[in-house]
Amino acid sequence: MSGARDDRVYDATLKGSYDVSSESRSMDPAGHIELSLPADSRYMRLARLVASGVATSSGLPLEEVEDFRIAVDELCATLIEMGDGQPVILEFDVASDSLVVSARTAVAVPADVDADRLSLSRQILDVVTDGHGINELDGHVELTARKLVRSGGVG
């Protein structure tokens, strides 16, 4: 096709069965979103994109959306470095007063968890979150970060 417009596609008289006016743009204040990514830093862009979208929709102010995105980026980077190559699983839990992300992956040997790497992560998360934690259980490491949702957001 030489760039000509196909009037069958763009014909104003064509109507679909979906009514866009009934779509709501506000996010339910409670929800759960899961994302599974290959343990490859090239996919961290997707995690940041989802984090930004969820944070914006939950009502975080713009500067806190960026903080949440940085927190998710840090969780993913840490788990990719510490993990054994298994996928990184992200779970976003949205409530009316908070936004929590939990990220986990498998580690080959739990003793291989790099204390210096975790220390750096903790320092970053101290600055950009309202709380964070780490759990090691059954060959998995889970990192968690929380942002409180205050009024005045962009969502």
C-alpha cells in the first residue's frame, strides 16, 4: 500500500459494539497486579513503565511517582544480580492509602546474597520509599517497598 488512506477503515459511519463513553478512567482503590519478567536488565524498562502507571493511577504526586519508579528499578536490579536466572516476579498491591510492590526471584545458594549489594539497596530504598523489607525463604529472596498515598496526586 502506498500510504493511501483506506476509507473502509476510517469511515465515520462505521461503529463498533464497544461504547468508550462507559469506560471509567479512575482506578479502583484496591487492586492487585502481577508482572513476571525474565532475569535480564533489558526488561527492567517494562517494570518501570508499569510502576509509573500504577503509581500515577493510585494518586501519587508526580515526584513520588518517580520515587516509586526508582524503588521498583532498584528491586529488579538487585534481584537480577542476586538471582539464579529465574524470572523476577513483581506484585503491586494498591490500597486507598498505600502502594506496595513485592519482588521475588530464586537464588541458587542463599548464602550467596551479597551483603554490600543489599546495603546499597537499603540506602536507596530509605530515600525513595516509606518503608521496605527483605525476606529470604526456601531458596527465594523477596524485596518489598511501600509508598503512602497522600492527597494531591495526579491520578
